[in-house]
Amino acid sequence: MTLLKVEDLKVHFPIRGGFFRTVVDHVRAVDGVSFELEEGETYGLVGESGSGKSTTGKAIVKLNKVTSGKILFEGQDIANYSSRQIKPYRRDIQMIFQDPYSSLNPKKRVLDIIAEPLRNFERHSPGEEKKIIQDYLDKVGLSPDSIYKYPHEFSGGQRQRIGIARSLTLKPKLIIADEPVSALDVSVQAQVLNFLQDLQEEFKLTYLFVGHDLGVIRHMCDRMGVMYRGRLVEEGTSKEIYNNPQHIYTKRLIAAIPDLEPSVREEKAIARQKVSEEYEQSYSKYFDEKGRAYDLKPISTTHRVALP
Amino acid sequence: MWKFILRRVLIMIPQLFILSIIVFAMAKAMPGDALSGKVMDPGISPERIEELRDQMGLNDPMHTQYIRWISNVAQGDFGQSYTHKTKVMNVIEDRVWQTVYLSLFTVIIIYALAIPLGILSGRYNDTWIDKAITGYTYVGFATPTFIFGLIVLFLFGFTLDLFPTGGTVSSKVDEGTFAYFLSKLNHMVLPAFSAALISTVGVVQYLRSEVVDNKLKDYVRTARSKGIPESKVYSRHILRNSFLPIAAFLGYEITGLIGGSIIIETIFSYPGIGQLFVTSISLRDFSVVTALVMLTGFATLLGTLLSDIILSAVDPRIRIE
Amino acid sequence: MFLYKYYTNINENELIETFFTKLLKSSQKLYKLKLNYQKIIYFIEKVVIKLGGTSMEKPIIQIENLTTSFRIKDHYHAAVDNVSFSVNENEIVAVVGESGCGKSALALSIMQLHSKDRTKMEGAINFKGKNLLPLNEAQLNKVRGKEMGMIFQEPLTALNPLMMVGKQIEENLDYHTKLSKEQKKTRTLELLSQVGIPYPELTYKQYPHELSGGMRQRVMISIAIACNPDLIIADEPTTALDVTIQAQILDLLKSIQQKTQMGIILITHDLSVVAEVADKIVVMYAGQVVETGTVREILKNPLHPYTKSLLHSIPSAITDKSRLHVIEGIVPSIAKMDRVGCRFKERISWIPEEAHEHSPELHEVETGHWVRCTCYQHFHFQDEKGEMITHDIT
């Protein structure tokens, strides 16, 4: 069942200039993105900074205003819902943020941080609430007596887990994870990623993973979409994207990933050089006159590429 | 940049307009008018007073009075001062320069004192220098200006008789001579210093906290990694960056320049704008009061604009295109 | 010559003059020959070194038993604990570890950029034969920027936001060279184009916030190489950058190194970056060096449990969606660390106590490959069921 379907989503930010501060142009952060998410799958949205991937994620959670397009959640178009209409959907769509150091209110105790979403929607007695929270803390691997502690008493990985616990309290169907592990060390990354996988099984979650670390995305996601300048340039299963990239931007991205095998260093450097040249030459083929990528065209059942 | 300035100046016009309405309304809302205070001739009958009122146009409808007033203001005529019996402009003109000199002197002292103290305090923070300077700022912050002014006046003026206790210039010197200038300076010393010593504390604290913050910044580490001697690290990086908020405040000082300090001028019997303000209110001299409020309002707007311009000149991050 | 004299009857004085001139000329020729000879020998040496990779390399910097301690509440705690390694010409040494391992403290210690009143340093930093540790600020400032350059992690904060980028590069030249104003500007523009900035004239006048992350890092690099230093310390130079920009910056560093033969100390937590560019690895944990060797050796045959665990936690190393290896426990804080015994002990609690050394030393397992603590000999992974498994990195 298609849980989320994004159709031609556009998020434009106005640029004001001139004498009367009129709108002179727009920053086209997201310029026509379409993709689908099935229930229970993990979809990765990959791109470099400025590609619009974070903006897309935030637009789905309604943290950014949608300029045009549709966001169909379980068949309902929530793109233009007012804050009153969107309220029930907030239970179903939650977000995990990137920076564990700033996404938790430093003046609040862990109990209040995790209980906040719960208090917005449900009524529980303090005893019940405490029990629910301790339950979730246990699930993310933190000890139950951390409920009275403050965020600064925890490490980055632990804070990120608190953020994950917070997003789980309302039993959402879809979680959008905006670069959840990029601020963490490698060994802590592993812990958090494992948790996310376990939680997905237990709570039957669907993930939209937004990030730029291709290794992490490849590990976690079934399918990936590569974004560049606000548009998707390629979409497919992780295997397809890695082993058979079609779009020159994807090729350039894959070629830039450093390899853990030192003996292929020189080869890779040459390959990068070649891809970079190819990129320069074929640029006009893959992007139109305005620099926008074309629409995605399927080249197999799961693999779509932005070809002219 | 010019577009920004032009836009701000154009916006000032409606702002001044609104200000004038507010000022006028407040002035008229005050109980009594020019004729209800001191009466010139105790024998005048109430009917005669009403007649005079009519003559002076004080019984006309509000908007008529306002339009009359504002059109005069636009021509630079603030009307007659009821107490001084001359045009308001003359009264103000006499005093505004005194206030400007005093404020200028005060501002110079403030920055001359505060900047080195702030730098020292920030550079050597947590040492006894810093503790002494911070202690001084606490005391200064807690001391009300009028008490300090009175103490200074009493101590240095009366008891020790080091400085004159009132007026701007002694009557024994002639205008235009150096002695005149010295005498003027002499009369400004006490008020200026008592105002300055209290006002330095704000600048010192700001500068200190900026220096302490900037010392730990990454770009200072980069500068050290280039092998730049410590003194130059301070002058080129830390201090230059710490002056940002001070530069911003410079614009606001303009407001004070024209507005003057009511307390200081009253205590030291210094005939400036501040003193004029207080006396005019108590004497119900509306024309002077409204003129002064307009002037101060205009100075504030100007000061804000200047602040913004200076800040964008100094900080490239907020340069307005 | 005497025959000459007999046969031409030239004046004796002239003859002597000619004799000495000829002597001088031939000695000059001989001298030039000697120089050329030396050059040839040097060249042959270099070729031999390149071919054989012998240890005839000259170390630019030798860090010996460096210990940097920070004062926390009246006690000094060592963040860098007895660390030794060296960097040769034209070599990239990567110092790898996670947060809390002391690698950033190490980077700043080499240039002695820590605040003096809270830091204590012991050991020796032999830079081109001279120990830098006992030098005072004035002497250190002659080395910093001129013979040693540093690249920082976050270029936006590491550059002065109120100063033009070009001027910040020139600042380095101001204090270490005697060039004139125009010469400095020319050199700066040269440097900007050398690091791959497309419009040097334009960029010279810009401010840090007007540039992209990659451009800012390039500016940082040009500041560091301005005076042609012999050593560059790069503290996580690409962590804040996108992957394509990262590749460009790393390629740039390598190409600059080719031209100048300088040594680079690369501090990073990203093992794949290490695999891309480094020659030697120094793995740090809890302030100590736990393993060191060439990159090929360590990545092919990691020995220390920490190195092994780290390699297994990396998502890109495992191609399918199986679980990532997790190192249980957390990195010890420097104030509460157990300074005696193997510091990695608690995190591999299933390995018996006897396997660890009481005061673990570095053992040279193979030439150039050193591992700390004998626990590596008895190490094996453990999955959730408590069974012994050994992983191979595919």
C-alpha cells in the first residue's frame, strides 16, 4: 500500500529586492519532485548540500510551506492543509533531526522532552506517562532513571536516541530522518543505525532517510533517490544506483566516494578524473537550458533516470 | 546601500508625522494651558481670560490647532514660548549648543575611559585587573546618577571648591578668548565626569564580554597558527571584531547629544536642553515641550539610521545591498 | 706549458698569469663537476628510495613521547598520552580515532596552540632536528605559518568574518617574508589559482560568508601553504564538506604535496578517506597510540581490537543490509580514565583479563606494524549469542 506519494512537489522561497522589497525571484529549493513510498520500506533521499533534500523532508512534515504539488499521505493530499487540519496527521508523520546537540531543549528534562508529543494528543496520568516513557527509553537502550536528567548529561549518540524515542511516542507510521547520524562518530553511528532497524521491525515503521553519506544510505535503504538542485536525477534500488548509475551526476557522486581499499587509489583517481571530464562535456545533454534536470523516465521497473 | 538609506529617510517622514500627532495629543491632554498657570495680572477677570484664549486660538477644534501648529513647524517656527516671551526657536537655539558641548565632552570621556578599561578587562579576564574593573562597573551600575552627581557637586564643588558649581561660563571672561574656552571647559568638568563615570559601565561590560568571547573563537587560533605575534593577534583580530557593538551604539549617542541629560543639567544648574525640558513642563510651556519632544524624536530616528549605516559599513555579513 | 714557453718566447709574467687563470678555470670546472656529481648521487638515492622504499627517508618531524595534559579542577589529566610517530617528506600520515581519543588535542599540541595556563606538555617534538617544546612564543611564531601550516576543520569559523579573504592569506606573508605589497598580492593571487579557485581577483576581495564550503577550505589551504612550509597539519579538513568536494580537496592536497614534497599529518575519523590518500596510519584510542603501520598493512591486516571493531562498524564496508558491528560501552572521559592497564579492556569484556597486559606496551609485530597490548593475540568478535566469530572485511 502506498503510504506516501509526493507529486511534483515544489517549495520556492521568495527573494526580495529592489526599492520596494518586492519579490524579484525565487530560490527554487525543491523544484518538482515526485516519488512514492510503500509501507514498511526505507527510502533514501540523497544529495549534497543545496540539493533540496532536507527541504523536501521538512515540507512533508509541514515545517516548510509548500508552493505547489501534492503530498498524498494514505491517499489524502495534505500539502495545503492548515495547521488545524494537519494536526491529526502529526501523529502519523514524525521527524528525527540531524543535530542532537540543538534539537533537544536544554532546559527540559528528558521526561518532558519525550512526553511532549504525547501531552499534545493524549491524556495520561503522570504515573502512566512515566511508565510509557520509561518503556520507550528501554527500547532505545537508555536506562529508565535517565528520565530526570538533562540533555547535557548525555553523549551525542544518546541524545540522538532520546530524539528517536521522542518521535516514537505517538506510534507514527512514517518517520523522516534528516541526517540522523552525520553528527555522530562511526561506532555510535553503528549503534543508532542498528536501533533504527530494530525499531522499524518492531513498530512497523516506514522510513524516509535524508542524507549525504552514501554509505549509510546504501546500508539502510531499499530504494534511493538522488537529488540535485531541487530535482530528482535518478531513482532506483541501492544496488542499481551503486552498480549501474546512469545519470552523469550520480556517476560523479559515486566516483567521489572514497574506497576502503587503498590499492585502488590511483585507479579511482583516474576514474574520477574521467567522470569529471565526462560531466563537463555531457552537461548540456542531461540538463536543459535553465540548468534543470529532466523528468524521470523509467529504464526498468525500479530504475528511473532523468533523461531528455 | 543608497537605496537603503533613501528608503529609510522616506520612511522617517511618516514616522515623524505620527510622532507629531502623538506629541500634540499628549500636550493638549495635559491639564491646563498657557493661561491657566501663572496669571500675568491678578486682576484679570475670567471672561477676559476666555477672550484671550479665543484670541490665541486655544478654543479652536483640535485638528485646526494641529494643522496650524504643524504647518508652522514645517517652516521652522515652533511658536512662541509663553514663559520666555520669545520664539521657541530662539530659546532652543541658545541652549542647544551648551548641551551639545557638554554631551560631546561626556561622550569623549566615556569612550576614552571605557575602551581601555574594557580591553584590559577582557584581555586579562579572571585576574585582579578584571576583578577591579568589574567591581567598578557593578558599583557604577548600582549608583543612581542623581546621587552621584550630588555627591560630586558637594565634594568637588562646594567643599573643596575645585570647580564651579553652576552655569556654563564665568561672567568674568570675554567671549572668543582662550580664557573663555577654558572657563567653559571648567564648568563642564563636573557634570561631564559624573555622567561619564556612571555611563562607562555599559560600554566596558559590552567590550569586555565581546573580547572574552572573541578570544576563544576559531579564527584567533588560525591567526596564531600563522605565527602572528600575540599583540598583533589582539589588535588585528580580537579587538577589531569586538568593537562591532560599540560601533552600533555610536549612532545612538547622537540622540543623547541633542537630548541632553535632564538629571545632570538640573543638578549642576547647567542651562541646557534637559533643564529647559523640565522647567517647561512644570511651567506648562507647551510650545517648548512639543518642540523639544519633536527634536528628540527626530534625533532618535537619525541615530537609529546612523547606527544601521555604521554597522553595515563595519560588518560585511550584514551589508545591505 | 713549458714547451709552450720555449716555443713562443712569451713574456714570463704573462705566462704565469695565463697559468693561474687556466688553473682557476679548471678548478671551477672540477667544482662544477663535483656538484653535478653530488646531484647525480642525490638523484640516484631518490630513485633507489622510490623503488625500494627503504627507511633512508628523512623525517620532517619526529614526535617522541608527547604527553599533553589539561587542568581540570586542579588536576592535570593527559589527553595525549605518550604518543610517538614521525612524518617523512612527501608522506601523508593519518591520525585516526573518534571523539575523545585525543587526536585534535594532538594536532593543536604540535603547534602548541593550547592555552598556556591550563596545559602542560612533556616529551619532544623534533621538527627538522630541533625540539620545539622548550621554545618560547617568539621563537615558535617563526616556525608557525612559515615552516608548519595548519588547516582547520570548520573553515567558516576558522576565518575572520570581518576580513577580506585575500588579506587573511597575505597576513601570513606579512610576518614571514619581506615582500613588497605588490609582490604579496601577486603571490596571494598565485596561491588562490593554485588551489583551484576560478576567479582569484574576485575572490580576493570577498568575505568568508560569501564563499561556499569548498572554496573556504581552499582558502584555508592557501593560507597554510603560503610560505611553502615543510609540514601541514590538517585537522579533519573534509569532515564538513560534501563528498564530491571532499574528493576535490583531497586530490588538491596530494597534488600540492607532489610539487613541494611536504609532509602532511591528516587528522580524521573517516577510515575511507585514510584509505584514499594516506601512507601511514596512527590509530588512537583514549589518548594512546594503539596501532600504527602502513595503510595497506593495517587495512589488510588490522590487529588491535579497536581497529578491527572500527572497520566493522563502517556501513560502506558491508554491502548488504545486515547489522553493523557495535562496540559496547563508551569512550572513557579523560578525567575518569583508568590509566593503568589496557584502556580498551571494558569494551571487549568477553575477552579474559589475562589476555591483557598490565601496562600495555607497543609491540612491533612486523616491520613498521606496531600494536599495543597483547590482547590482540586473543581477540575475537562476539555476536549477541555469545559465540565466537571472526569477520573478514570483504
